[in-house]
Amino acid sequence: MNHRSRSRVVLAGVAAVALLLTAGCSSSSADSHAASIPAGLAVEGYGTASAATLKALARDTAAIDTVGISGVSLTAEGGGVAASSEEALAILKKAHADGKKAELLMNNIDQAKGDFSAEIATKMLSSEANREFVISGLAGEVEHGGYDGVQLDLEYLSAANSDDLVSFVSELRAALPAKATISMALMASTSPDAYAAAGYDLPSLTADVDRFVLLAYDEHGSGFSEAGPVGGLPWMKEAVAALTSLVPAKKVDLGVAGCGYTWKTSGSGGVVTPAQARSKAGTRASWVAAQGEWTAKLADGTVLWWSDGRSLTTRANYAKSIGLHGVALWQISTGDRITRAS
């Protein structure tokens, strides 16, 4: 399996480490790396069902409009979803107490393998009965759990899933309350045809999907590519242009990574938070304006690329300039602080 989205899974395990690394920093030091989001641009902050997300939400709540809670996965046979955990419901409660919306993220991660599974998604999408069971579970979370909507994060699909995905979204729309939102995460592609090949019939989906979140990261990553930007500006802009040729810009949120990767000269690299990357790089850190990211080469030959608060600011300003709906950060417990421009 292609592992381009491994940061989506791996970062869930490093959130607590990130908090430990930043716990001793002064507020002025932390704020020097904070993102600044322009007025009028929506912000979704993603988080896993964890105490680390609760702490980060308290830090960033003034800048966030919607909290995306990475809460439930499809079952291995594609016939259902587990109920929200107590941790997820605590984040939902905090978001609502702060006057924020909260979306429940549903994904097709194979829990046994720790990665997205096309097979599991296909088992759900291709079976009318399985779709019905999954939709019933999601509708119950919205109606009884109190979520304001659902975000579908189904990755590694193919053109063969296209019609079934349209049916699933249409059926979900009919089952949810009228005020509930449906958003969809999209793996980034740099041509309109590539979105179709990835299973996204975007013109048909647009009627029932309120927002599309473009996952504009994992252009490069340790374990699946040579060293390079996590989601560099030229590549990101190509993906945005391809997407907005198919759906209205006002329905698009630009997904931004709050993480980075390391590439070692021998052995495997891994995922790092911005705080970890800065600590490792020290004075070797260099801002690459053309890519909107940081990089460094350590004394032992290890190469780092990472996306931080400055990266998010750069992308937020770009999103505002071309009329996108907003930005979405994966994820708030590992990324730098988010603020609003004065």
C-alpha cells in the first residue's frame, strides 16, 4: 500500500510528546511561531480523541471555528462504525462550550495495520446494506451525540468506487438533519482527471457536500519518497487549481500540515512536530520561501522538512486571496499556536 498519508495516523501517537516538549517554553517563545489567520477565513482544527487535543483546543479556541474530531473508523468488514469514545465526547462538549462547531471524522483506517484501507472502504461503499448500517451509526452520533456534522475521510479509493461514493453521500444527506453538515477530505491531486481516478466524482458530489478539505500535504515523506517539502507551495497550488476547476472555491478548505518528516542516511526516518524539528535543527534551520516550509540538514546527514505556524500563515493568506472558504490544520495538538490577525 502507498503510505502517503502516514502522518495522519502516526501523529496521533506523538501529540502527547509534543506537549511535553513545549510545556517548558515561555509564552513569548511559543507565540513567536504562532500562525496568524486573516479575518473572514474559516478555520477547522483537527484533533484525535485525546487529552492533548483538549489542551490544544483551550489554547487555540479563539481562532478556531470548527473542531474536527478524528473519532471513528469503519469496522473491518465495512458494516458499521464504533460509537464515539468518552474522550471524543469531551472534546465535543468543550467545543460547544466555547461556541464552536464540531464535526465527527469517519475514516477507513484498518486498525490492525494502522493505515488507510481501500479494501475496507470498498466493502462499505459497494454494499447497500453496509452503507445503511454505517449511515445509521453516523446519524445517531449527530442526532444523539450532538455533533454538528460529519466529515468523510475515505482515502486510497479508485474510480471503481466513484458511483458508490456518490450514492453513499446522497443517502447520508437524506438521513441527517437538514442543519447537519457533510464535509469530505480529499487526497491532493494536481489534475482534474486525477481526482476522478481517485474515486471522487466531484461535480456529482458537490450538491450534497458542504465543504471539501484538500489534504495538501504528504507531497514527500520518509518511507515513501526522497527528502522534500511536506506540501510545498508550487505543488499545493497545482492541486488547488485542479480542485477549483471542478468545485466552487467557496466550498474548499485548504488542509495544512502541522508536522514534518526526517530522512536519515541509514535506517528509517519518521514524523516530527514543529517543536521537535526546531529542537533538532537548531541554527541549521532554514526557511524556504518558494516552498513555504522549513528545512535543515543535521551533522549526521539527516534531512528535515517541516510545516509550522509560518507555513500555515502563508497558506491562509493564499487561501484568502483566491476566495477559498478556509484552512484546516492537521492537527492542533502537534501544530503551533493559531491566532487571528488583528
